[in-house]
Amino acid sequence: MSIAFVFPGQGAQTIGMGRALADAYPASRAVFEEVDEALGETLSALIWEGDQDTLTLTQNAQPALMATSIAAIRALEAEGVGIDRAAYVAGHSLGEYSALCAAGVFSVADTARLLRTRGQAMQEAVPVGVGAMAAVLGLDFAAVAEVATEAAQGEVCQAANDNDPGQVVVSGHKAAVERACEIAKGRGAKRAMLLPVSAPFHCAMMEPAAAVMKEALAGVDMKAPAVTVVPNVRAAGENDPAVLRGLLVDQVTGAVRWRESVAWMAGNGVTEIWEIGAGKALSGMIRRIDRDVATRAVGTPDNVVAARDA
């Protein structure tokens, strides 16, 4: 059995996530304390007792989800399941930073600061209301890419997330994304709906944020990963820290090639994928990508013990 560890992206955040891990495992609690110290605030209080809308703000959700994922990794380690148990690691959008942290490329503190910077830069890149994202269900990536090109009409409209064979997200100027929804419905999409996001991620409108991240990443130490990483924009394994650094910059404006990433891991022998951290959204996508790949959620102490016993 070959296992991959994957890490969730924005949308998985919930108040209370990771608290049971912190209560059960001192090493997990230490992750939240390290993130709090790195950011100079008690993000853990927001995660465990705060307001959902405040947690959902991009600059909060990104480091919060990473902290929860790494807390789960530390709990696994406490139970004798190290990162070397995984053949590959990957993450959906911001989850790629969690994957890199889990693989030892970044320290927890550096990852938290990078994600705070990333969240703020992505939010500030486009004024609220100017951009939008929409999920298109029932068409494949190639079909949605054609729809986005037709809908652009001089504005930005790109196929941004290739999540699974029947779920693709488009991103860009709000009017163009709305046009894409109508065109997609006309071409047989089951649904096409705007998403409750605050900015148009993973498209050319994020160029200002990419510039910020290029500078931020240049100043952070990156070590070789303990486990091969499958980056979003490459959808194939990579171990060179210098290459990984560049791919993180490309990721800000590039498509999240999740369907291809999962298929690549399955094609390279992965038979089981563990979703590390909050929620189970990636597990659903994985089952739709390849039904032969088993999935396991690892986000609570009970999950951790079950994973250890497995």
C-alpha cells in the first residue's frame, strides 16, 4: 500500500477545528502556539472560539488551515506515523504550503507568515466586487477553458481550478465570470454558480499578489523536502527547493491542477490518500477522480488513532 498525504485549501475552515487535537496532543498544541507567536496574535483563539466570518477572511483562513493540518501531522507523529510514511504530499492551493511545511521545506513560523502575506496580497490585488469565481459542474476542464475564453471579451476569465472530472472553477472579472456561467449552462453544464469568495484567485488578476509572493519567498529559507511534493501548477513530483519556490509564485496566477495531480499520484503507485486537517472536501474530489484510490480523513484524535491502527 502506497499512501499520499494531501492538505485542504480555503473553504474547509470551521470554528473549533484542531482544538481536540491540541487538547489531546502537546505537540499539536505547540503548533498553534508557534503560529500565534509568528503572527504576533492569538489566531488560535479565533480558530477555536471566534466568529466564522472573521475566520473566513483570506488572511486568517490561510494560516489557520495550515496550523490545523500541521497539528494533525504532529499528532500522527506522536502516534508513530511519520511524514516518511507518505510517498508524496500535495495540497489544494494554500494547502500546498501545508504540504511543504509537513515535508520540512518551511518551518511552521515561516509558513504562517508566508500565508498571512499571501492572504493579504491576494485580497488587496483586486478591489472587492471587481472579480468573482464560479463553479461549473458537469463539464470537463477543456470544455470550461473554451467557455472561459469565449466569455472573456477583453476581460480576464480563466479556468482556475481543475478539481475533478465534473467540477471546474472559473475566475476573473465578475461580468466575464457571469457570462461564463450562462455560456456553460448553454453547453450542458448541470450547474454554474458564483462562489462566496472575496477575490478572483488563480487568474491573471492576481499578478500583484504574485509579485508580493516572489519577494516574500526570496527571503525565506527552503530545505529539500523529506517527501516528494506534487505542486499544483506542475501536477507531477518535484524535490528541488529552487524549483518549488518558483512554482509557488506561479501558483498565485496559475490553475490548480488537482485532478491531474491526483491522477499522477495514482499512476505512480498511490493506492490510498489521507486528507490531513480540516474537512473532507478533497476526499470527495479524489473519489470522483479515481474510484480505486481509498481515502481517509485525518483531522481529529479519533481519526489519528484509526490511521495509526490502519
